[in-house]
Amino acid sequence: MLDLHSHTTYSDGTLTPAALVRAAIAAGVQALAITDHDTLAGWDEAIAAAGDRLEVVPGVELSTVEQGRSLHILGFYPRRDWLEPPLSERIEGRRRRARQMAAKLAELGYPIELPAMGGNMAPGRPHLAAALVEAGHVATKREAFDRWLGDHGPVYVPYEKFSAAEGIQLLRDCGAVPVWAHPCLFKGSTVDALMPQLVAAGLMGVEVYHPHHSPSDVRRLEDYCRHYGLLMTGGSDYHGPPEPKPATKARPSAKKSADAPVELNHLHLPLELLNPLKQAAATLATNSDQP
């Protein structure tokens, strides 16, 4: 089985690369993409842990801004030596953003201790949420987002400007196959309006299969891929085991199935989806010159 979207402790996942690989093998995954936000740092540990039991697909999830909202582009099989230098500035931007949000929290009377941000670790809002839990200001990371860190929260700071077209071009220049991550979750525009623009910018694929895409979403995205000749990918977007919920009095919930935790190999995707991706990466490698 195939899982082309996962995160480690180098970005906002809760498992180390080695622990993630072990969990993937236990879940029956045969090929796993490491797609941390704006960093490639988890690859080496994952590849070492996988040995010959699991194929690690090198990837990244690039954070861009489109129409004022966050839009993520997955990149598969990038040239590491080409992509890491420009990514270092993206990571620095994430650090500046984290410090700005921490300062706003302190002004509101909720000081936190930021996590260590050295090396190629890419900090994000989940790290601030964890720090708020650690400081005792909230019981759960979800509460931290609901009160302060959400897109319309009082301490929210947007990503520094970096358009989706710029992100797509950067990935292609570095030999990576650019794929629009979970497009039906994008809040800045409709898929209908934005897809032609991203295709014109050089988009090569779409993450059709995602735990938060409905069956009708999947059918619509499959139609787009056929129309534009785009690759189809999918994955669990796994960030680690679910956060323990504080003890509360049990009550019925009509949203029980929607709230079920996402697991590795969640969608049981066939390995056949990987071959076209590899072929596209090989074509880019043949045609690309070093930027």
C-alpha cells in the first residue's frame, strides 16, 4: 500500500522519522513519502530506519500563500542540494512567524517557551499549541487553536508572501514534481477558479485522495486530472497518534465518524500510483538545469 503524505517531528508531526517508519511498516505501508513542511531534514533518519522493509519517497510540503490564505504544494523527488538552500529562507520565515505569535501571546498574558528551533526543524502553529499546553494555559492543542492560533485568532500571523506559482516554479526548478495538496481544503478560492491558474504555472499533479475529501470531491478531482493530464496522488496526511482528550462526561455525537482519527494507510491506496510519479520526476531530472 502507498501513503504519499506524512509528517515527522522535523515539522508538525509528533513521531520521529524512525518511529514514523516503524508505524508505517506495522500499518502495511510499502511506500511512504516524508513530506515535512518546508524541510527535508527527516529523510536520512527515515531511510536508515526503513532498510529494505519500506520504500521511502523523498518529498516536502511547501507552504505558499494564495489570495491571502495558506496553500500547500507537495514536491516529490527534489534534488536535495538544489532545494535545501532556498528552503532555509522559508524555515527562517517560519521562525520569525513563531516568534511574532509568541510575542502576541505574551502581550495577552499567556507567555510560552518556544521549542528549540535550530537545525532544519520547521516550526509551526502546532508547536505553539503544544507550548501553551505545556505552560498550563490550555488543556489541549485544539483549545489553543480555537482560542488564539486559528486563522482568525487574536495572535495569528500569516505566512510571509510566497505565491503558489512561485512555489511550483521553485519545485520544478529543483527537479521536484509539484502536486497541489488537499485542494478541497483550501479556503481562499474555489478549486474551479484556481486549478487553471496553477496548471498554467506548471502544476503537475493533484492530491486527489485525502481523508478529508468527500467521495464527490474525489470524483471531481479525478475529472480535473483527466482533463488537464495531471498526476493523481494521495495520502493520509499523517501527523502522529491523536492527541488524548481531557476526561469529560460521555455524550452521543452525530459527528463520531468524521472525528475518527486518521491513521497511516488510511486510504489503502495502490502502489500503482507511484510509477507515474517516478516517471514524471525522471523526465524533470532529464530536462532540468541547475538553478
